[in-house]
Amino acid sequence: MRALMLGWEFPPHILGGLGTASYGLTKGMAKQEDMEILFVIPKPWGDEDQSFLKIIGCNNTPIVWRDVSWETAKERLEKYMNPEEYFWMRDNIYADFNYMTTNDLGCLEFSGRYPNNILEETNNYSIVTGVIARTYKYDIIHAHDWLTYSSGLHAKSVSGKPLVIHVHATEFDRSRGKPNPIVYGIEKNGMDHCDHIICVSNLTRKTVIENYNQPEWKVSTVHNAVEPLSPEIEAIERISGVKEKVITFLGRITMQKGPEFFVDAATQVLKRTKHIRFVMAGSGDMMNQMIRLVADRGIADRFHFTGFLRGEQVYEMLKSSDVYVMPSVSEPFGISPLEAMQCNVPSIISYQSGCAEILNNVIKTDYWDVDAMADAMYSICTYPGMAEFLKEEGKREVDNIVWEDAGKKVRAIYDSLV
């Protein structure tokens, strides 16, 4: 079985949970002996782990014929791919794209991020996918999130192969129920014309069925999992010199993640004790608003903003925390509490998160119930027995949530379609 997977990010260059989930799922699926994965991303950097899959870069795929020598292709592309593949793809250019701005290899440039012109980049991705879909052999197409749904439909129209789309989040989650009509249209078009829909939680499945009018038989749930910690991560120690307890919010500081509820709960906790510090780790369009809110509440002396963290910095922060809090308003899944539990950090999550469906050894509250959230924060920091129980049982629980099991469920869906 060979899958053509369409994604947007891949470690070590990740900007959110999509890259982490893509890595975990593909690595878990690669343990199946007859499974091969071609993974397309806008812009590879050359340092991705390709030991269990093959990465194809949109920015290395020609859409305009250029007279390029073998030596030039080798010099420019060897870091990312076998240069011979450039010429294979060049033979599969399917239309005249000379009107588009391309480089001297006939390739489009991609940011590899989530730029302001994201709709233009998704359209360009779809154009490039047309070349890739004509060049390689595969049995099934698997498109991750709305950014690649149009590309998946393009590949399906070219090859006639079945298309599975993987819903990691919907526009309803990102916008608190006020969807951008353009993005909603792209999502619904992908769902309407694909062969099967995978959702990361029952919560997301319900949204897809009810808000996108999809039949129940077409939509399956495959919960996310978590990668085992590497020896390098295991060796990271708690930052020394901090005497107070540390309660951490780690994620994008956006409407979807409920950062204002974390600040409200922190304000209540600090009315009871001053021996706790709060950390908001991450970046996002609500960051300045949260800084002002913290100042208005008069808790700035106990509150810290780290900015965006990546790689080992994330685990340094988690291992230096006494409590992890995810007060998301609408979280399709939420891998970060699982990562916190791996680091022996007691976690508080909202009922409005997909991971609440599979986690038992955490504290669950409604995102809007600031009183309950504050009580949970205070209790974990005050009662050692409660903290130890959540540490030990949480770690034991999360160590059994593995990507290999998720991969087997995805493979069963593939087998039913091929």
C-alpha cells in the first residue's frame, strides 16, 4: 500500500499541532511492513527525518519547463531529493503556467508557513500537486486539513484513486462558530467530494456531520496519540531557582484556545495565595490583548509571557511546570496535555477538547467555569497527594496511547476503500 499524503508542515519545522500529528501518524503507520508514504509539504528544509517516509517539496516541483542541466539540478536539489526526480516531474507538466512567477528551475516559491496570502499558497499547492500526482504511483490519497483538500481533489481527478481527508480542526473551531465563508466552502467541498473523512475526535466528527451535512457512514474518528520521549528529552531537567509553583498555558494565544479564561482563573488563584507563578507560553493574535488583561487585573508581577517555543524549549517549559492547563473553547483534539503528562505534569483540560474523550487521569472543567478551573489549580499546588496521583497515573495512562494503534485504524480505512 502506497499513500500520497498531502500536508503543510513536518518536524523539526513546525508551527502547531498539525506537524506533530503528521509526524506521529506517519511514523506509526510506517511500522506496517507493506506501507509506503509519499509526504508532500510546501517547503522542505532538508533536515527532516526521512527514514520512514519520502518527502516531496512543492517548491522543488517544476510547473514550467526550463532547460536545466543535470549538474545544476544536482547542486540545487540534492539536499532535498534525488535530482533525477526533478526531470521525471518536468516531463509531467500538464498545462502552460508561464504566466506565473517561477524561479530558474521553473518552480514556485512557498513560505513553508501560514502567510497572509495563505489562499494563494493553497491554490499554488494544488497546481503543483497536479504534477506530483501525474509523476508518482500510489494507491490512495490522504489530505491533512483544509489547506490541502483542494489539492487532494485535484490528485483524485488526475489518478482516479480514492481520497481520504483528515480533519484536524474545522473553521467552526478556529472562529468560535463564526466561520470564514471562503474557508468553510473549501472544507465543505473537500468533504462532499472525498471518499472518506477521518476526524481526530468524536467532538470533531459531530461538527462535521452537523455543520457540514455529511452522512454518518462517511465519517470516522481516529484519536491522536503521542510519540515516546527521546532520551535527549528525558534528560531535560527542571529549571532551577524557581521556588514557587508554576502553572503553564502552552499553545497559540488565539480565540480558540481560551487564554482569557486562564488569566481569569489565575486572578482568582492569586487572591488565595501569592506562592504561584503563571506562564503563558506561545504567540498569537491575542497576545497583546492578554498582556493588557494581565496588567489590568494587577497580576503582572506573577505572570510571564515567553513567546513562541519550539523543540526542546517546549519540554524545558513543561518539565519546569507543576500544573499544565488547556482551557480551549473548541479543541478538536489537543496533543499538548498528553505531552505534559509524559513529563509527569498534572493537567487540567476543558470538556470542550477531543482529548477529554480518551484521558481519565486529568482534571476536566468547562472552559467557561473559571471557578472550577481555579479550584483545580489551587488544589493541585496545595495538596501533594493529589499532585502525585495525577503525575503517576497520568504518565501510566499516556504511555499506552501510541501512534501505531492510530495508524492501524487509518490503514483499515484505506483497505476498505482500495
